[in-house]
Amino acid sequence: FQIAAQSLALGLIALSLTFLGGYGGMVSLAQLTIAGIAGYAVSILGSSGASGEAASLGWPWWLAVPVAILIAAGASALIGLISVRTSGIYTIMITLAISTAFFYFTNQNYTLFNGFAGFRGIAPPTFLGLYWRDPLPFYYLCLAVAALAYMAVLYCEKSPFGLALQATRDNQRRMRAIGFNVTAVKVMAYFLAGLIAGVAGVLYVWFNGRISPGTISVAETIGILVIAVIGGLRHPIGPFLGAAVYVLMKTFAIDII
């Protein structure tokens, strides 16, 4: 159940990348950074084991979680504004640069992000009589959230916005000619992808019980891209299949060898 829950959480982060890359033609390497922003936000706003300057504010989880997700989505939209006028390898390069910069910033900032140590002791709440840190309840929580995100992406694919996003991917010049604001469509796609990545970031920090700069390192960022490539960028089920393969390989490859 722990392996499955980790696969679902990583699959959600990769789903946000698939949404941008598959439907919008924008391959962003900043999705793990967005998830990390949500994870750090819920650690700072909620409760954790950190002390000193970087002590958490102690907000209740039902307030800290949605605020953290919205902060992550807003950061994603901001990254979209920066990178939306690029395409192809240039989008990959600028989003990778943003991810690398955020990694070094969290590593060196002790006042807000607690530096290299990060935050520890971050646990899901007890809700509906269940302690969501236990493997079985947490697995079903991840499964429910993943199913909702999957259905939301499928619905968005057929919605007017989804069709406009796909048309923008195929021919931006024609979309501008018929009156669409291509920049706004792309930035909105980044915002929606940020919501998915933000939810995944909260689940991932709950799964690990901690967050540190190593969680959002360049190696882990490339791992999200590997998951998306393994599963494919054309269907929202792909990220979850790719995440399952990725997690199983990371967990059992040494035993196979």
C-alpha cells in the first residue's frame, strides 16, 4: 500500500506535466518545484517538528492545505507568465532553470525554509475517525484524489477550454487570428496544472513525513520527466502507469541485480 500510495502521488505530479505537455505542447520541468512549493507551504503554515526561526505557524490543516495548494497554483501561473512565450527546448531550459534556482534557494534559506534540514514531523490529520498516516487509509486517500484528478483532466479535454488549449498547441497563429488570447489560455493551463501538482505536493509531503531541498532536487525533477515519458504524454492514465514502473524499479532494482 505504501508503494502504491507513492506511485499515485508521483503520478499526480507527472499528470500535471502530461496536462501541459500533452494538451498544451508545453513541457515544463518545474512541476516538482510546484509540488515542493505546496509541500513547503503546508509545512510552514501547518504543524511540523521544526523550531527556531523556521517554526511552523500551526494553522489547522483544513485551512493550511487549501492555502498551500492555491499558493502553488499561483506560483505555477507565474512560471507560466515567464515561460509562455517560449516553446520546445527553450521552455524546458527556462523551467529547469527555475527549478534549479528554487532548489538552491531553499537549501540556503534558513529563515523561511530551514535550509538543508527542511521540515520534519509533518503528518496527515485525523479526520472522519481515521488517522490518514496509516498505510491503508493513506493509500485510499491518494487513490481517491488521483481518480478525481484523472476524471477532471478527461473532462477538461472535451471542454471548451481544453479544446482551445489543444488548438493552441496545434496552431497558435490561427488561434490568434480568430480572436483567442493565446497567452491567457497557456497561463490558465499552468494554473490548472499547478492545482494538480499542489495537491500532489501535499500528499507527497504527508507520505514522506518531511520535506527538504533534496525532495525537489534536479535529479528528482528529471525523475518526474522520466515518469511522464514512460507513461506517455497523450493520455492521463500514462503518468500513473509510468509512476508505478518508476517506483517499482527504484524499490526493487537492487534486488533484481
